[in-house]
Amino acid sequence: MKRRLYQRQQVATYWIVDPDARLVEVWHPGDDRPEIATDTLRWQVAPDGPEFVIAVRELFENLPS
């Protein structure tokens, strides 16, 4: 429900973090399916701004198996 609302409101990027599957779904307006990030997440607030990078594996490395 929240994802659909964000897509209707044209939120540029919406991440759904799934710690059990150790992945992140990346959604954009108009997407029917998410991009599945298992390696690296990259995000920029503006095209000429600095890039924010997260190593997905490191994000989940301290979670119990």
C-alpha cells in the first residue's frame, strides 16, 4: 500500500529492505517490478551531487543467519 502511494506521488526512489532475504528492493515511479539489489545500492539527491553508496552485504553482515 505504501509503495503504491509513493509511486503515485512520484517519489523518485523507494527502498524496501528485506533482512531475511538479505536484499533491498529498489522502486521508482512507473515500475511494475523492483530492481533487486544484493551487491551495491547507489543514490544521488541531484544529478550533479555526490553519490551515496551502500554495500548491501555489509548492511546485513552482523545479522544472525
